Amino acid sequence: MGLSWVLFCATTFQLAFLQPYVVLIPGERANLFSGLLCALSLGATCLVARKEAVGRKSPALLISLVLATLIILSGVLSSTPGSSSARGFVLLASGLGGFWGAKILLNSESRQKAFVWIALILLTGILLISLVSYLQSGSVYRLLDSNPHPLASRILLLGFAPLVLCFGPSGRLVKLAAGFLLGLGYLILFLSGLQSAVLIPPILCILATFFGGFRLKYLLALFIPLLIIITYFFFHLPPRKMGKEVEPVYYRLENYAFSWSIAVRHPFVGIGLWAPREEFLNDYEIKYPYVTQERFAGSVKGIRTSDNMFLTFMADLGFPFLLLYSFSMIVLLIRLFRRVVAPSSATFLPPLALLLPISAGLLHFQIYDGLLCPQISWFFHILLGLIPPAPGPRGLDPPL
């Protein structure tokens, strides 16, 4: 298991900082180098998988194979088979590699503790580099990524590590240090200028209070500074980020109808990831009243996704993939909710420390196709793989 653990950790470090970054195919925008590392880690993990942990008739394995088949077919049948297949490979490798790596390699308390400390180191490094980037260029993401959304997602997902310390049996100083790290993370999210990044943490605070993560009086005390911060943030947003005619607003809202119109034409395997969508505008009538057909067409040509992960799955990969993936996600979330309501002392990871970052990821995916980025898909599916199995006979363990 030594080589598989080393590959898993090395891939985790590369995806946290995207270094080294190697272009394998000139002109191809998919991050194939990171995808290849994920695939190598997945292969090494499969070689050490025990039969009792992953049976041939395991629902998780069967679902993974079906989802993989649907992605492969979608890429091959796409109008852009090369590019769509490349993105499908990255999605498969990062999702399956993260999920099965967590289930197989992080199945003991010692390995989980080690991974929590690794995640703490990675989060600290990301936050410090983001601060340096902001001081140098006025942008928190320049030294780490191409835009602020992937950086925000990594911070939200890696927040599970300080949350483990906050909700676990740690000492007061350790909890204070974890709280400081979470506060520093929120500062970086604030400096990113993303409305979603500023709003998601307060929602998580409410969720944590609902499940008994901390007392209501602490929530009320925390919300006073948060309310001031959020008010200041929105009052100082530049005009280009506000209004009904701003591209993120009209594009995301219109894509509920537009993505559906694409999906009903290609219901089984979609049009392929990142395939051009302009041809579907020919007989499509825009629904959003505050923007012209021509302007929306320009956005469709440049963006090529729905800016919503589940709408992108529906249009690009088809209804079977969307339904099977969503069903698997719901099963895992139900299992996690049960653990949160009735936590077991037999597990090292506090269930709430998994629920909050997973919820953050799902909220962010409503306005961003995060799983198409391997650095997000990897960490998100690791958290899914860390959800404790259902008691009794082997339950349903989905997805990618």
C-alpha cells in the first residue's frame, strides 16, 4: 500500500497548488496532466484494494462503471470527440480517483488523521500564497489558478480539516488555531470578490447551529460581524458585477431553459463535455427579458457550459448520467445526515465536519461547473468517500 499512498498524497499536493503544471497536448484546455496523475493514483489504489472492501458486485463499483461508460459514450458521440473525451477522462480520473482513494486508502483512523494534517498544511499554504498574490497583484488567485472560483472551492472543501479540529476532542488552543484558519479562509473568500464565496460560509454557520455544532448564542454573536462584512462587501461591488443585465446573472438564469432544450434533443448521452452549443440557438427563443438574443448567443459561444454543474451534466452527459449521479449523491447525503443526527464515537471524523464542506461544494456548483476542474472534483469526491458506510450489510456507495 506504500506506493499507492505516496501517489495519492503526491496527487493531492499537485491538485492543491497545480504545480507542476504540464501541457500534454498543445491547444487542449483540459488539465490532462492532473487527470493523468489522478488516473495513476486510481490505478495504484485499485491494485491494493481488498476484496472485502470492494466486492465485484458492490453497488458502488457497478455505479462507477455505469457512470464511466456514459461519459465515454458521450465523448465518442460528441461533435468534438477529442476535446469532450479529454474532459471526460479528467472528470472520471479525478472523481473516481478521489472517491475510491478515500474509501480504500483512508479507511483507518491513523490514515484519516494523517490526511487531516495534510489538508491543514495544504489549506495553510493556499491561504498564505493567496495573501501574497493579493499583496503583489491585487488578486488572490493569480499565483494559484486562472480565476477565483476554483480557488474559492478548494478553500471551502479543505475547510473540512480545521472543522475536524473544531468539532473533535481537541484542546482549546487547537480549536482557536483552527478557528483562526477558518477566519483567514473567509478573509481570502472576501478578497476574491465572489458573492457566492462571501454568502456560503454564513449559510454553513446556520446549518452547523441547526445540527448542534455550536450554540445559538455563538451564532448570533458571529452574525453581527458577518452582517457588517456582507453589507460592506455588496455596497462596494463594482457596477459590472451587479444588475439584471450582468452576464453571470442572465446567463445562469437562462440556462435552466436552454440546457433543458439541449437535453431533450440528446437525452441519452448528451452533446459531450465542452461541446459547442451555438447550433441549438437556431430555433431557441430566449426567456430572460433583460438581454437580447444576440448577447446571449455571444455568451453561449464563449462559455460552453451551463454555469451550473447539474445543468451541465444534463445537457452534456444526458439524463441517465444526471439521474444516476444525483441518486447516488442523495443516498450518501442521507447516510451522512443520519450520522450527524446520531454520531458514533467509533468514527474519528466528526460527521458535521464532512457535511459542511460537502454542502458548500454543492451550493457553489449551482453557479459554477466545479467538477470539470480536477482540483475541485478530487477533493469533493474524497469527502464523499470519507462518509462512513451504513451499518450492517454493505450499503450503496456511489458515485464517481
